[in-house]
Amino acid sequence: MSAPIDALTQTTDAQPLPVLGRDVTVPLVTGGEVTYAALDYAASAPALQRVWDDVAAYAPYYGSVHRGAGYLSQLSTDLFENSRRAVAEFLGCREDDQVVFTRSTTDSLNLLAAVLPAGCEVFVFETEHHASLLPWRDARVSYLNAPRTPGEAVATLERALAARDLKGPALVCVTGASNVTGELWPVRELAAVAHAHGARVVLDAAQLAPHHPVDIAELDVDWVAFSGHKLYAPFGSGVLAGRADWLRDSEPYLAGGGASRKVARRSDGGVDVEWHTTAARHEAGSPNVIGVYAIASACKALTEAGFDRLVARERELVARVREGLAEVPEVRVLSLFGDDAPRVGVISFVVDGWNSSHFAAALSAEYGIGVRDGLFCAHPLVRTLLGGDAGDPGECGAPDAGPGERSLNAIRVSFGAGTPDEHIERFTGAVRELVRDGARWNYRTEDGRCVPDRG
């Protein structure tokens, strides 16, 4: 069996891509200021400077899309549709695929859930982000247990599809890279199994697309969903790209202007509507042209920077973080597939004797490092990785677990194309210091969060 995603050419001369906020300074509770280390890319990545510059250059020419005969409206319409073509190229879309612009990955997957044909069965691993786990409320859903190897994932799906008692339409929803562990999933192999059993596949690429090239045709998936705000274009737009038939054959996701091609009153007082058969069918209302253009700009910027170089540099950063954490015996890194599994720049861990919220708060307040703590909108997966129930970590400062005990929550550090080496070094150094010396400040619980106690 091949690796989940084939390794790319190793090159190590890449530099961080310029991002907004790279020079922002933040105050420390211990005094002074420090340049902020943004290590929460898995939640929202900073905007590329290139994206911001492109959007700023367009902003004076902003006009209504598909709605006007004036110059700015026509210019904005051309920009909007050219952005659609740029995204299709970025994703390696097939000739008949549609690119639908949405608000986010969550919105994209809810759109797909809304267009499922009657009787469709959905198969989804319990390891998915809630955006992939929860939208399928009107379908018959089979939740598959967390696999412990890529091969087990493929075998689990094979058994589930072979055992289904209905032979109608089916959909498999799978992540490309875990938002908790960063591990890459065997997308190509899962797609092959799904298609062999007559099922279709939607790939949640929210964590994969910012870190690795995604090619719909090469991976042989039916749809791809991702968000702009994780792809260095945080302007409230997302993408659902792939096969057109289910999208074309369903009622519009939203009813309104733009989705309708022709509307006429009937003699009985009702309304007849002819809906578009293109992507516009599911893009009712005035579209977020700036957000869409930002996504297209980010796609072009990542392609021009060279994904092989970006992936190689990120692989080095992952290795340095893991090596730094391995030097601290109290730290346990969470993983499904093991230490050798390929992964993107997303790593979650727990620290013996530390409340995860307390640890994350100390990283921020005392070192100027932004990470995330909690369950990461993937509650079943985190519970599996922690070996038990996860939940409220309790009062700040009180450990949620002692040596050998199960933690209730985890800490996640995530990074990418804009992360400087210094941020990685500061993070690993801060982890060592906090575990060795403890926090230098007192903290308290406020609205469920751990915050510095300022007296």
C-alpha cells in the first residue's frame, strides 16, 4: 500500500512566506513586549501578504457581481469567475466538475448534505472534525471506529461498505489531514475502496490544502471542501468542488436571486421557478467577491511558491517540534498512526500534572505564543486519543491529570508556510521551561477560560 500522500522532492532552501501580523508585538504579564508567535494555524492561518496586497489593489474597483452593466460590476464579475477558474486549476478539477463558493468547509459539507439523493447512506470515521461528522442529519449514517493505522482505515471502510444492506447511493466523508494530530490519511486508497463498492467520496481538505497540493483527479475523489481562512485568505469564504450531477439535480441550497434563472407568476397565484444548472444554483444572494478573490490569490501564491519547497520546510519544522517535545518526559504527543506517520504542521499533546488551559494561557501570557487548548471540534477523536472521557478541565491551575492519569483536554500547536524558525524555537524552549520551573504568574478561571490573575 502506498503512503497516504506521496512524499515530495526534498528541498530545504525555502523561507517563510510573508504574512500579515509577522511584526505584531504583544505585552507579557512579566513585563515588556515580544513579537507574537502565531502557532494556531489549524484554527485560522494568517493572511499572506500577497493576498492582502491583491485584495487592497482590487478594493477600489469593488462592484456588484452578476448584477450590473456598469464597468465596476463587469470587472468584479470577471474577477469572480476568473477566481473560480483559478481554484479549479489549483484543485486539478476535471472538465465537468463545478466549483461552488460557500462560507467555509462547514458550509460546503452542509451544502453537500443538503443535496444527497434520497436514501443515501453516509460513512464517516469518528475521527473527523465536527464539520465532517455532523452535517448528515437527514441521511442514514454509519460512524466508523478510529483506525490505528492507514491500512486499518482502508480495511474498516471495506468491511463497512461490503456489509451495507442497501445498494442505493452512498457517500464516504474523510479528512485529508487530521486537525488534531496532523496525520495524513490514505485518501487515494479509501477512494478506490469506496468506488469499488459504488460509493462516492468527499474529501475534507481544510487541513490538507494549506500544507500540501490537492488534486481531485489524482486522488480520484468526487468532491473537495476547504476554507479560505485556513488557506491564508481569512475573508469568510469556502469551496465545494467536484461532480456536478448531485448539485444540479437537487433543490438549491439557498433560494433567492442568483440561483434562479427565470421566475414567473402562475395563473393560480403561485410562482414557477427555473433554477440555474451551473454553480450559481447554490450561490444565491450577492456573493463574497473579496473572499473569493482572496482564495484565488492564495491558491496562486502557494502554487508559485512551490509546494515541494513548502512541504519540505514544514517537514523540518514538524521534526524540530517533535524532537523538542520528546526531550520533555512529561509531554505525551497524541497520535493515531504512530510516530512515523506522515503529517502536516499540526501537533497535539498533553503535559503530566498540567491543566491544558493553564499551560496554553502561560504560553501566551509569559512567552507571547498563541496555541489552542481543548477538544478542537473533534470530541470523539480526542476522547479516543486521551483514552477516556474528555470534558471540563476544572479550575485553572489545578492539574487535570497527574502522572499516569488521563487528561481531559489537550494542547495543539500548529504552523505552516508563514512560520519563522524563531517561533518554533521559542515554543519548544517555553515548553521545557514551564515544565521544569512552572508558571511565573498566577492564573484564574474567567468565563471558562484560564487567564492571568492581574489582582
